[in-house]
Amino acid sequence: MLAASLAAAAPSAAQDSSALARAGTSAIEARRFGDALDAFTKASELRPDDASLCFGAGLAAFMLGRDEVAQSRFERALTLKADFLPAVKWLADLHYRAGRLADAISIYEAAQRRSPNGRELQPQLDEWRKESALQNRFHKMRSEHFTALFENGADEPLARRVVDRLEAAYSRIGGTLGVYPSQPTTVVFYTPEQFGDITKLAEWSVAGYDGRIRVPINDALDQPEELDRVLSHEFVHAVVARLGGRTVPAWVNEGLASVLEPAGSSELEAALTRTDARPALAELHSGFVGFSTRDDAELAYASAARAVRRLIEKRGAPALVALLEDLGRGAPFDRAFHERIAMRYEDFAALVARE
């Protein structure tokens, strides 16, 4: 998908910039986003009027979680080539994930006016307009580290109590990892029906994080332990995104979120004792949303949790945080893993598979 977006406007540059562009594309295909950002940035300096080079730099920066850099590169690409749809899509998605829904919609609407292929944006634009109509009815409440959005003004006391529980999770998780994000995290409360309609997540999903924590809330405080589990899990995803960008393997992300739930992951890991099936860590690098059944998802989460718990037992939470920070700086996962965990990733994966 990433390489296909780049191919949409392949650069016709001088030899040096062409070589750098090829190196950048290869780096993106290999998920070496730090190398890709460096290559496309240098290529853009040689050919500042080439939209595809700006886009390549923006895409790499986006995956590293460097959203300000990504936004400026995508915007520059569109200044140079207003109907460049890959830049339109990625820039709009960046705004959407940051909670700037109106900006995402505006970018798509402008692209439809400028590009003969803009009609392909219509299905997503319809979804975003529907979400915007709902969100415009929402109320907003802020705490020290969270911004809460909720539809019914009468639910403010409930939202306040839920945010208080998030603040408790912030302190507990921060104490474990030694990481206390300063930027507020947005949490959106939905009815169960709204949650399914907006997120399109699998039926087994109980919450989601895509730049904002999204939680279906219905008599939530009747099950405070489950609520604390869900809120903690999703907040860890926010922490991981800020440390490691969007390059963190799903098993690390989901495993850490499970291990740092208030009750830990022992009950979840018990699922591994009921079956001989073990997904390899290599199969758990992509997101877990593709699992169609709750049982498959439970096995994936349990396997990820056990692997992360073993990492923490072997090297401690600071080593795992350092690994995430390396990924955010653009280091390839295998190399960062070897340096921070002091063993090859393949050896660790084999060790976990034998357990």
C-alpha cells in the first residue's frame, strides 16, 4: 500500500535525486522509515518542485509519528500538484487521527473540485460527514491529561467519573513505564450503536484507539473493573504511539497494553493453556482487527501478552521503552530489538514459540 502510493507519481529527476527516491521507496517497502525520511528529504532538497518526493518524505514522517513534519510535506506536495490524491488521502487521514475532522473533510472536498478522480473519495467523505454531524452535538470536558467528548449533557457526571479513572490509569502506567505524556489524550464516549457505526471495528472489539480513545459507554460504572481494564488498555496504545510512532509491531503494542491492565495479563494468558495453537510473532506484526472471531483474537492477545511479559522479565520496562523510542527515531525493528533486548529477534521469537 505504501509503495503503491509512491508509485502514483514517480519522480523524473536528475540521477542523484532519482537514486535517492529509489532508495526511499525501497526503505518504505522494508519499513525502514527513518532511512526513507532521510532519503526523500535529501531528494526533495535537490528537486524542491517534485511533489512525489515531498509526499515520500511526508509518508515516512507519518509512520514515525512525526505528524508536524508529515503535514508540512503533504501540504507542500499538494501546493505543487493540487490533484495528487495520495497526498490528499494521507493528509486528511493525519487530520482525522488528530481529531481535526472538519479539516479532513475540507481537504477531501477541495480535492473533489480539483481532481477528475476525486469521486473515489466520496464513500469516505460520506462517512466523515456523518461522524461530523454526530460530533457537532457532543459536549467537551477537560481534565489535566484528557479531553472527553460525550453527546448528552446529562452524562457529564458520568464522563467526569470515567475521566477520573483515566487519570488514575495515567499515574499508574506512568509510574511503571517512567513515561508521562504531556499532550492531552482525547477520549470519545459513544453509545454501543454509535461505536459500531463510526469505528467499523470487529464485533468482539470493546474499545479502539486511532489517535483518539473511542469507548462505547453504557452503564459503564456498573462494571468498574472492566471499565478500568479497557481504559488502561487503550491509554497504553496512546503512550506507545507517542513513543514509537506508527511502526510498532502489533504484538508489542497489544501485548504491552494487556500486561499493563490493572489485573495484569495472567487471566488472558490462561487461554494459551487451553490449546496447542500458537501464532508466531511474525504473524502478529500487523493489527489485530482482522481477526474475525473472538477466540482467534483472544489467542493473539494472549500470545502477545506472554511475549511482552517475557521481554519485561528479561530486561525490564525501561528497555522496552527504549526500544519504542528507537522505533520513533526511525530504527529498524530487528536492529533496535537486538540492541535493547540483547538478543536477536528471531531467537526471541523462537523462544516464545517453544513456551
